[in-house]
Amino acid sequence: MTRQEKSTENIPDVLQRIGRAGRLFTRWADKRLERFGFSAAQLPVLFALKDGDSKTQKDLARLAQIEQPTMAQLLARMERGGLVERSLNPRDSRSSLISLTPQATKQAIESRTVLIEASKVALEGLSTAEVELLNEMLRRVMDNLERAVAADP
């Protein structure tokens, strides 16, 4: 077996572990974010709008890297929950601008403690150098996958 073959034989295990780590983080965070009235799936929207910004659904879908129909469902749930509000887009009357409600803005700021705690729990026992290396390696994996997705017809 060549060195290249040896280094890639465990790829399915590695990618499976990355996916599982993401799902475990989501489950852990969801339990703690519930008291703030939102879920981990809503975090990309909350962070994109946290500084009082307004964005279109299309922009939010692009930022969250999800399809527009999925974003529409997410925003509908958030609107029903009093987390976001819509206003007419002055530049394009066919679309609306999404912004956080004042209550959601306050809750998003308070919820940062949950994410800081999640990071500490997930990275417990790793040195600063190991965390930096893990971060760099995951960035490269994501870059590889983003290039592959972009190259697909």
C-alpha cells in the first residue's frame, strides 16, 4: 500500500466523525438555546442580522449556504416566533427585507454565552496548537468541498 493510499483509507471515518460532531453540537446547543426561544438552525440568520442589519431572503440563504425554500421555511418559523420581521424592500418591491425584532436582538446577544460554552465543551483537552491545527485542517477540507461543489455542472 502506498503512502497516499494509507493516508486516505480512513477518509469515510473522518468525514463521518465531522458530520457526527456537527450533529452532536446542534443537539447540545439546541437544548441550551431553547430558553432564548431559538435553535442552532437559526444561528446563521441571527448572526447575519445581529447588528441591526436588514437582508433579503436570498442574501440570508446565500450566507447560511442553504437553499431558498429552506430559508423561507426557517424565516416563517422565526417570524411566527417573534424573532424576525419583514419590511418592504425600497430597492425591489418584489422582495422584503428581514430584520431581527428588538427582543431577538437582545436574546441573540445573551445566547453568545451558550456558544462560548459549547466551544469549551467541544474542545476540552485540546491544546491551543491542536485547536489551531484542527481549524486549519477543517478550513482546507471545506475549501476542497466548496471547489468541488462549484465545479459540478
